[in-house]
Amino acid sequence: MTFLLTLLAAIFVLGPLIALHEWGHYIVARLCGVKVLTYSIGFGPKLFGWTSKKSGIDYRISALPLGGYVKMLDEREGEVAADEQHLAFNRQHPLKKIAIVAAGPIMNFVIAIALFWVLFMTPSEQLATKIGQVLPDTPAAMAQLPVGDKIVAIDGHEVQTWEGINYRLAGRMGETDNVSVTLQSDAEGNNATKIYQAPIKEFMQGDAQGKDALSSFGMIPWQPNIAPIVGDLTPDGAASRQGLKVGDRITAINGEEISDWISATRIIRDSPEALLSFTVLRDGKSVQLSIMPQGKKDNLGNDYGQIGAMVAQSEIVIPDAYKTTVVYGPGESLVKSFEKTEQLAVMTVSSMGKMLSGMIGLENLSGPITIAKVAKQSFDISWQMVLSTAALISLSLAVLNLLPIPVLDGGHIVYYVIELIRGKPLSEGVQMVGLNIGLLLLAGFMVLAIGNDISRLF
């Protein structure tokens, strides 16, 4: 059942993005006077479809849902009648070819901007960007960032939400340098700002691999102060098997003092299959226990620890000082959607460069299985998360397709730019060599990405 829901979620999110990408190629081709033969969502054998009586175009859904294609009349792929040669793609001016090929990725950019625009226009109550906690032995701790101050900029870029902070920090993945954090303090009522320099080293790599950017950096939003008292235990969990009991109050883990449940959870999650020393208060007496969290994997394949202990339920009230309502008008939302699209596109390209240079590991590359799981997870959260996931995937499709690799749209654009400069196309032999190299590169990336997906499952 879970597999079916994951598959349906992936189809629901990816299907429209692929269809609109191909529609970009399709509509511009027709506007440029090129005859379209087939419009297909998916590759391989045709599952179902229809042929237009007016245009003769074969619209189809094909068996392999990992993309799609628009097949155009082209003398390189078969004989073309003399009266239709002016409709062939290969006969078009290079600028028309570039427009047709670029239309797909551009459509994905437009989709991302439109979805971000809708999200920015949706009012939302969020946690204010005030630092709720600074984790020990992290860049934030080394920079001595004060708890309670409001984060207003990262590396000189204004931030208004924790999501924005997370993206700015994630963009520094793999780097060794300083992160500039601008804080605003209202302790004296003057809203003065101060810039702190937090040192990072191979950020989010090594022991921090798989952690989110905020935890790796060490500054955490406000979190409720929930007493670390065990309210329930799963019968087969590590905690139950190794002596923890309902009503126990956790006071320390591996010598680190514990004052709230979330701190205990953080240590447990970060310690899969590692033996931890627990100090608990039971009936007024201190008890020592050794508990090894069971290793689990989240939906993205990251390892985490779990002991099967639940906290006693309590009402959570967020202080007004840590709440804020984020809302933008249509014009401001549009500007912000362009800015966010640009930021994430640059971050995507930068991450690819870091992978190639070895600054970050190739295990960060994800394939269709991870994408499907993320799509399913977004449906479990909210419609806003579904739109956000679709926008991010659409943006990734745009950037990936514009890479200058033969087979991809970006590689074809390179060919047509060369044709525009030379006044004639590259020889078919040269183009075929490039095509074969592109296919090998693409196959290698797909094998690596799917291999990473599979490794995250086990």
C-alpha cells in the first residue's frame, strides 16, 4: 500500500512537470513552423493515446515515466517529402532551434516561479527567526551567538524565515570558511544589529553528513521546554529491553546534562547503534542504564537512532515573542519568487560543481526513488509542502536539462550556438560522438543516483 501511494504521489507531482516541460518544446516548435509528429509523456512502448485528425500529431502516454519527448519532422531521422522540407526541424534557423530546445527548461523555471509566488502570497504563522538554542561544539557555539537574538541576514542576504536561513546555510555545504550571521537584539529596545563570524570546516560533511543545515550549524529555533519524563515505551524497543521505565526522568546522557525532552531526542537520533550511558531519576534515586539506540533510516535514507520511548503528553504554548505572521502582497511575492528561484538555481549548480571537485560527496546525488519518497512525504504534511516540493523538482529539472551535456537540452543548445557562429551545423559524425559521450555520462549519473537511492533503503 505504501509503495502504491508513493508511486501515485510521484506521478501526481512529476507528471504535470514533465508534461509542461514537453509542452514548452511542443508549442514553440509549432509557433516556429516545425511539424510535430509525436507528443509523448514517458518513453518506450505506447500505453494509450490518440491521433489528432486535424494535425496528425500522435499524443501518447508511454510505459516508462522517467521523462517524455516531442518528436518533430527531421530529415536526419527519415525521408521527408519535398513539399514538407520547410517544416523539418533540421531546416530551421539556429535561433529557432535554440528557442524550441530552450522552451522546455524555461517552462520549468516558469512553473517554479509560479508555485513559489502562490506560496509567498499565502499568509502563514511561523516561528520568528530568534535563536532558541545554540548547540555545543558547533559553528554557532564557537561564534558565541546569543540565544534570543533575531537572525536578520546570512552572509549579507536578508532572511525572514527559518526556511530561508536553512537554504542559505545549505548553500555553504562542503565549504571551509566563515559564515556571516547578522543578529538583531531588542534587549535594550534599540533593535541594534551586530555581525558575527562563525567558522565552518567541510560544512555538513563527515560526522555531520545527513544532518540538516541548522543542526550542523548549531542554531535552533525556539522549541518547547518539555520535561524529559518517559510517558510510554514500545514493548520491543531498545529502551524497554534495556531497563528504562515509564515515569523515569532522564537527567543526563553520556555525561551531558539533560533538562528537556528535545535535547535527549537530539542525542538519541544522532547516535544510531552507539552505546549511550543514561542517568535517570527513578523514585527519587539516580539509576544508571546503558542503552543502544536502534539504527533506522528516514524517508531520505539518513541514519538515525531510536529507543522506543515517548514523552508524557503536555500542552505546548508558543510565546508571542517567538511567533510571527509572514504575508506578502502579489507584487512583493512575485519579486521574492524570482529571487528564490535564482538563489536555488545557483545553489543547485554550485552543489554540482562541489560534487565534481570532491568538496561534497557523490552520495548527495539523488534519483527517482528519493524523489518519489519526498513527493509522498509532502502529501503527508500539507498542500503547501506539495507545491514547494513540485517547485523544487521543477527547478531541478530546468537546471539539469540546461547542463551542456549532449542528449540534454543544454547540449543541443551548445550545438546550435556553434551552428549560429559557424554558419553551418557540426558534422553528423561529430554530433554522434557527442551524443554517445552524453549517453554514457547520463547513464553513469543515473546508475550512481539510483545506487544512492537503493543504499538509502538499507
